[in-house]
Amino acid sequence: MLKSKLNLTTAIVLSTLLSGAALADQAYGPFPVTVKGYEGDKTNSVSYSGQIARHVLHDSLKKAAGKGDGGHNAAEVEALMLAYFNGSDEDLAIIAPASKDGFPVKQATVNEISKGKNISGKFYNGAMTAWPGNKSGVDVALQMINLAAASNQGYDPVNGMDWGQLISKFTLGAMAYNQAVDNYLDEKLEAGTKPNDKPYKEGAHYTGKEHSWDEAFGYFGAAAHSVSLSPEQNYAVSKQKDLAAADANGDDVIDLKTEMVFGPAYYAAGADKGGNKNTQYMVTIFNAFRDGRALIASANGEALTDAQRAELKNYADIIETNWEKTLAEATFKYAGSVYKDIDKIKSGEDSDKALRNYVKHWGELKGFSMALQSGKNNLGAAAIDMNWLIGFGPAMPDGKMVSDIDAGGNFVRDREMTLDDYQVNMLKVQKLLIDTFGIESRANDATADLAALAEKLGTTESAESD
Amino acid sequence: MEILDHIGSVFADFSNPKKRVFFGYLLLTILIALVWLVAVRRASIRAALHEVFDRKVLFSASSLADYKIFVINRVFTMFISPLLVSQLAIATALYYALHDVDFLQRGLFAGTPKGVIIALFTATIFVVDDLTKYLMHRWMHRWPLLWAIHKVHHSAETMTPITVYRVHPLEGVLYGLRAAVAQGTVMASFLFFFGNAVDLHTVLGVNILSFVFHVTGSNLRHSHISIRYWRWLEHLLISPAQHQVHHSIAREHHDKNFGVAFAVWDWMFGSLHLSEQGRKLKFGLKASEAHPSRLLDIYFRPFGDMARYLRRRARRLHERLRPQAARNSAASGRDKPIPAVARTDPG
């Protein structure tokens, strides 16, 4: 009896391993059309072009944030930014990622990818206490856009703001992460919502569950073949520096819909590539998406059973946990950058450049910390601590930092904070992130040298006495 | 399998060059002892071997107790060590705190050549470790509460290298904390002022100075082989014979030679005692203080001793305060509140 049980277990384990191995390097799609009674000519049910359009809107919005000339063209720049944020009746040009030498891009306008898309309709709209003024997520973004348009190339050297970075990193969480984990991988997995035995909408060639899952994958922003690329390659694809790695179908032009790596996936690969190199966020998240999608396809257009949905929720859980960690890793990394930048500012060399880098990295730090707070989980006390440690602006060389914003959108700089104290805050932010999220990669770890020395000295337990 | 792993970890110290009982150091110890007996004491090889592996020492009741204590303490350490504060935790906290001191500049000496930084760090951590061990050890002898637990170590009547593990678990905890504070402080200060070039110079993964200490016979300190140094050297480094003096039952040897590697601390603080040629030493404690081999006595008597000491102190405090309180209440009548201390009644 025991022996036969063992044999059965072995068989199950082996087949799981083998099927896993078979899928290991497989791209996300194509997956067959399973909608019952579909009579069209489509053969691939995978579709997430709407999410790719939003990634492109986001990349372009970030670029547009740097177009201000210090106030003269504020109205014009704000209108441009709002077009990308709110969507437009006109076909918007893709500002980024645009074709460049050695990296031709297939699409030049947003409508070539998908029509009628915007960012604002898919943006976290709960309270955003990380930003002064008690605003909702969307209102914070709108205020940032307004201030960016009035700035000189997206830079505010007095308050320490880099608007492009702030808007971009916040959006990676407030749009992509929020939509994926708080919508498509959450309520859309329930039995009664977007069922698998019906098309997503009338006449669609994909089922409700298939498309919901695809949309979540689209927000992650990986290329369909990202799993077969190394972290370095995924990173280079996103930077438009590795055409060979990006061009999966070998047609010498990059199709943004399937061959490009966008923000969230780029930072997953970045965490794997840097730091301790002991994480596999990209592969873990990608495989959970792909295996989940294969599971839905295997239902062949029937409603998912409770067991299947439970399995799917398990994949969703893997995705959510690891995605959250990639945001925490990025926050950690930029806290380390800010820490190092303060050393450079204090050294007094090339002070304008040092301050510019400091403000840029702070924008990334702040943006990612806000992204972390835009998900499904309420981070509670960890968020309160993080927001206090990072503040509403970086500590500036005059020992002050932003403490509030008035009704007219003017910053108030009333909080005392020396650069030295702010460095300690950065160390504490890193510790908080380790304690709260258990992150492993830890790029730019400001206390890594201490840990390495402690390791070398050995444990102090039972230190010899005489 | 798991049990095998656990057994392996109990004896892991023998294969760890960071530990004094690493088998390589033990082999060298035997070699040093033999060479010394043959070359200096003019013993025959046969007699030297007989003396080094003296059955009356290795298998005495006291030594057998040492071996049992070794195993018990290793198991205890496995459970307790994860609960203790690590040098990393202390270093991190101190590193934060240093940032907060305005007049201290991080990386002040970062321009120092890397080789110098490494040499300085390696030497500093060894010296600070040694000094704090000296201080802690001194307090262990001078403070009755600490002596109650440290006398477990001194109850050994014969000594072998394993006697270094003959310590009460509470002493192990205290020494662990000492190491965490000492090393954590040095680590944080060095990284703060010298930057990330700070590193430890190691041989076999061990601080090179600890390595030198161990390969030159640190294990002989707990043995009956009384290797002496020249007088001048015994002012600088503690010889095995000097540490054996520390374990001697003779009255004039009490509270001498607390040092581990360096003798300068004892020299500076007046507790140095040079080794005495030809003097036969008796190790251990009086029967009224501790038993050399009864494990229950070894592990539990310290608690009784500490409790007795505390009761005695409390009684004395009580007696000293009572007349004072009585005087106060007599002088001022009922309205005046009785001082808070006087109200405590330890009895």
C-alpha cells in the first residue's frame, strides 16, 4: 500500500517536473481560441494591446514632463501631458519608445497599437498620504503634471523635484501594478465575473478569464519571449540597446505589442541583474503568468472549476508577492543612491551636477515608494514610517525640506532636516524595506559592508572565555 | 539524517579554524608539547608521550565531566544563540548613531592606503577583543554574582583543551554579548571613518592574529604542560604556565593573570603574576565552593549561590535603612511621607 502510494507520488512529481521543464522557456502565447461557437478566423486568443498602449502613453508622458521651459510654455506642455494622461481624440505620436538608430520600432502612433486608451481611467484613486495635501492618487498625478509643465525641463532645484521621475515611477505602481493586482488578478478571478464559458464581450475571440489574465500580463510589461532572455538582455531590450534579443520573430523591427520590455518587467529584470544576484523575479512572475494562462486554455472554453480557480489564485498570489518585492527592491536601490549622492554633495565637487543626480534619484525613490502604496495591500504602519522617513521632498543643502503644499500648489518648506540626518533616514528606509518585504537583491545596500565584515568575523556565540 | 546533522553540528568546532579546538591547532599543540618536553625538559620521547597523553589527566573525573559539559553546552548554544544580539545588530545601530553626530565626518580617513586600513582593522579588533575579555574576566572574579557562575570553569581539577568549554551557559551568554559589543563597535567605527576598504586580514578565514595565537599553543593554557616564556615576554604575552597559575588553588595565585593573549593588561592593572619554575600547581576549588564533576552541582549551584548573595545584600540594605526610617517617622510625626526606599521590605 505504502509502496504504491510512493510510486504514485513519484509519478506525479516526475510528470509535474517534466511538464514544468517542457514549459520552462516557452513564451506567453500563442494560446488557442477556446470560445465556444466562435466563427471568426483568429487562431491566437492572446490579446493585451490595450495595456501596451498604456505603457507607451506612460513612457511618452515621462518624456513630455521634460519639455517645460520654466513657465512660458506651461499651458502648452500641460495640454500635451494631459493628452497622454487622459487620452485624446487625436492619434498621439509615440514620444517613447520611438525608433532610433539600430533599434527600429514598428509603431509610430498610439492608435497603431490600440485606440481610445488613457492612463487616468486606470489609475489608483484611493487616498495617497505619501504626498502632501490629502489628495487622491489621480489628483496627485494631475498636480504633478501641472507643476512639471511649469518647471524648467521637469526639474525643480529649490524643492528638489524631478517631475519626470516622480510621475513615471508613481504611475508604474498606480496604473500597472494597481490594475494587475487589485483588479485583474483579484475580483476578475471570481466565478461570477468574466466567466470562462463566455466571450469577454460580444463577438470576442477570447473568453472572459483568458482576456482578464492577458490584461494583467500586459500590465507587467514583459515581452512575450522575455523568459528566454537573461536579466541583462531584458534590461538592454528595454533600453533599446539589444535589437537581436528583442527581435523574437527576426523581422528586423520591434513590435511594441509583443517584443518590447516595459517598466514593471524592466525593474524585475533590473533587481535580478544587480545587487546580490540571488533573485529571479522576472522568471518567477513570467512563469506564473504563462502557467496560469495555460491552465485557463486547458479548460477549453468551459467555466473554471473551483479547483482550477484556486490554482489560478495561487499563481496570482505568486505574481502579486513578487511584483510587490520588485517595487520594494527599486525603492531600496534608490534609497541607497540618495545616501551616496549626499556624500557627493557634501564633498563639494561639481555641486550642480551632484544636486541634479540627488534630486533625480530622490524622485525615483519617492515615486517607487508611492507605487508600493498603490497596490491591493494596505501597508499600514510600514507606509507611515516610510513616508515620514522619506518626507515630501529631499533634505536640501540649506537643511530644509518640503513639509506641505498650499491650495495654490506652492510648496511649504518648514521641516528641518540636515543632509546627515537624511542619510540616517535612508539607512532606516532600507532596513524597513528588508523587514517589511523580505527583499533579497538589495542593490546599493548602504550597510552591506557591515554584514560582510560580520560574516567574516564569524558568530559571537560561545566566544571563548578563559 | 537530521539527527546526524545535529550530531555533526555539536562537534563542528573541531573542523572550524575560527575555534581554538580546531583539529589542526590540537595537532600542533601536541607537537609543541612534545618538542618542549624533549628539547627543554630533556625528557625521552617515550616519557614525553607518556606525559602528554597522561591517562590520569585525560580520564580523570574532572576531565570526563568536561567532555559531558562540552556536549551539553553545544546543544544549549544551538538553541540560545539565535536569541542573542549579534555584532551586526550592534554595528548597524552604532553606524546609524554615528551619522547623527554632527562633528564626526564620515570617510574622514578614507584616503588611507588600503593595506594600512586592513592591518589597522585586523590589529584593532584583536586588541579590543583581548582587552574586553580581560576586563570581563576580571569582573567575573571580582563581582560575587559573576563569580558564582565563573567558578564552574575554575572547578576543573585537571585541565585539557576541552576545559575551555567548561563554562556555565550564563557565562557563555555574557561572553557572547561582550564579543558582540566589542566587535560591533570596532566594525561600525572603522567603516564610518575609513569607508568600504575596511577588511580583515585572514588565514584560513581567521583573523591572522588569532591564527598566530592558536598555532603557537593556545590550547596548552588548559593543560598540565607548563610551558613558560622568558620573564620579559611574560610581561607582554600570557604563557600557558601563567594561565595555569590563574587556575591554581594557592591563595597567592588568586585573581592573577586574567589576560588571554596579552599580559600587558595584567601588568598595567596590577594583576600580573609570572610563572614559577618547578612549582607544582594544584587546580580547582575548595569543596565548599564547587564540585569538580557532579553535573547537577555544576549547572545549578550557581543559581543557589546568586540567590543567597542577593538575599544577604537585601538583608544588609534593610538593616541599614530601618533605623533611618524609624528616626524619620519619629521626628516628623505621621503626616510626613516615609521615603520610598524605606518602604521596601525585602524580607
